[in-house]
Amino acid sequence: MASTGDELPSAAAANKAVRTDRERRCVDETLPDALTLARMETKMKIVRYQAADGIYYGVESEDRIERIAGDPFQIIERTGEVDPLSDIQLLCPVDRPRIFGVAYNYREHTSESGKEQPTLPVLFMKPSTAASGNGDAIEYPCDGEIVHYEAELVAIIGKGGRHISKEDALQHVLGYTCGNDISDRIIQRQESKFGCLLAGKGYDTFAPMGPAIVTDLDPTDLDVILRQNGMVKQSGNTRDLVYSVADIVAYLSRFMTLLPGDVIMTGTPAGVGPIQLGDELEVEIPGIGILKNPVVAASHRA
């Protein structure tokens, strides 16, 4: 199609705009506190979705979604518009998030990996382009050899901050969702020899999350289950976490300002294993829902 002269903003410019807005919300004390408002209600399922007329956030209620104005990191205000669940497509709960991960954070998984228990949270990051949503395909790399699933509880930051205490940490969490920390083990092992952990975790589509952000959950006692083609492969509980969600939030905020919309993949239980083309993967956390993703072959892009 011929250019109209009005070029779309670059991905870098779009990401900068998202980042700048989140940073503004982090320091602007005049903005309404969505977390306080969320906790005044009963537990909410917040979804981000594609409707016929655009992309919205909303609150899931039985077989429908009640639209909210803006996003859930500001004031949660229903617009009065309703979309039937059957008419929408769920998207990644956060658009272009910063993705933090914690390695070796379940005791049994650390043991099966042949590692010593960590004496501090072992952090890594995934690029925002790794994020995808419920129903989106996980793209198996063309040169991939050993690629693993990792079911995870994901914490969504709702209120930013720096130097957050462990006691206050959960007040900065909007809610929780399911995640799958897909990992290329060959690349990961090559990187790890030099103290790095990025490329093997960072392929496009390697951080599916969803289906919803659920508020008012106790993150210390949640089952985390992964099914591969209907068979249970992982079955753990967050009681086995080495470092709790509160520990991780407090630790991260020692070094950097956390922003509304940041996501933290909190670690995976024992039972990680390889994925294959054609697989159907499901991550289930009762109280949140089921994240479903097929595995397909990645295509080379120019």
C-alpha cells in the first residue's frame, strides 16, 4: 500500500510512550489508586481483549465482560458497555510489559536441576516481544533442539515504587495470572557459562500469560499445574517457593523502580520437560483459570 505521508510510530517510539506513561503514574501521587479501589470490591477477573471496535480492558462477570475506562493501573471505572465473552478474543493481560523472572525458586525444581538452593533471588529478564496471550501460538525456533515448558505464577505490579519493604510489597501487586516461561535449554546452557540468561529465554512468544489478572488472591498457597496434550507434567504449590512474591518485589525494588504493568514470573515447580511441534500446553492455577497455547513452527522473517 502506498504511503500517505503519515508514518506510523516506530516500535521503539511506541515502547517509549508506554514506558513514559508508566513512569509518570509511578510518581504522580494525584492519580487514583486502582489497587485500593480493587480491594474495595470482591475478587475481580480483569482481562485485556480485542473487541470488534478495538482493544479494551474489562472485568469478567459470568459470560460477559464489563468494559473499564483506560486500563486497570489507574482508576477502575466501568463504562457501562458490555461485551459477550463469545464475541471477544483474549489478549496478553499487559501490553508490552517489562518481564522479570526468577530462576531456581522452587525447592523441588532446584533439586531436580542439580543446583544448590539460592541464597538470593536469581533474576533474569525477558523482552516485551516475548509476551503473548491465551490461545496465541508458541513458536518453536527453527534451530531449536531442546525447548522446555515452565508453568509459573505471575505477579502483576499495579502500583510502582522503589525501596519497597517486604511488609508493604503485596500492596503494590494488582493481581496474578498464569504464565509459561518457555526456555531454549541449549542456548540457555551456553549463555550460563558466561553468567548470562537472556537469548534462551527471549524468543518471541516465549512468555505467554493469561487468561486474566485476578485480584485478592493469597499467593502463598496456590497450586500450579501444567498439562501437555492433556497429561499432567507439573503439579506444584507456591508453598514450595524459596522466595515469596513479597520477597521478590522487595528485592527487585532495591535496584530499580518498579512500574505499573511490570510482570514478575515467580519460578516454576518440578517437572519441567521438552515441548514438541503440535503440542497443546495448559497452565492452570485454580482461582485464576487456564492458559492454553499450541506449539507451532516458527517461520523465518526478513
